Amino acid sequence: MFFSQLRDKFVKIRSKLSELSNCQAIILGNQYDLQYVTDILHAIDRRLELWKYCDVSSHTIQEWLQT
């Protein structure tokens, strides 16, 4: 599924940002606030679930119309 692949890419990028944030904490003494990125990930997860429900519902309706 295309949306799942985008989510996986986002998770990898988030992981890299977290690593860079830890490096910043070592160098400067403060971490970058990644809460905004975490919020985006939660929104992506909700959208992915909604997409799954829409996909299943669409197929169910198509099958129902064919009977």
C-alpha cells in the first residue's frame, strides 16, 4: 500500500531527526523538540487506519452491489 510506504519513510526520517536531536543535546546541551514530528506521526497513523476502513468498506459495497 502506497500510504504505508510513506509512513515508513516518515518513521525513518523521524528516527534520524531523533538521533540528530541527541547529537545536538551532546554538543549544545539541549535537545530539539520533536513533539511536532510525533504529532504528525499520530495524524498519519489515524489517516492510515481511516484509509484501511474506507478501502474495506468500498470493497464490501462493491460486492454487495454485485449480488
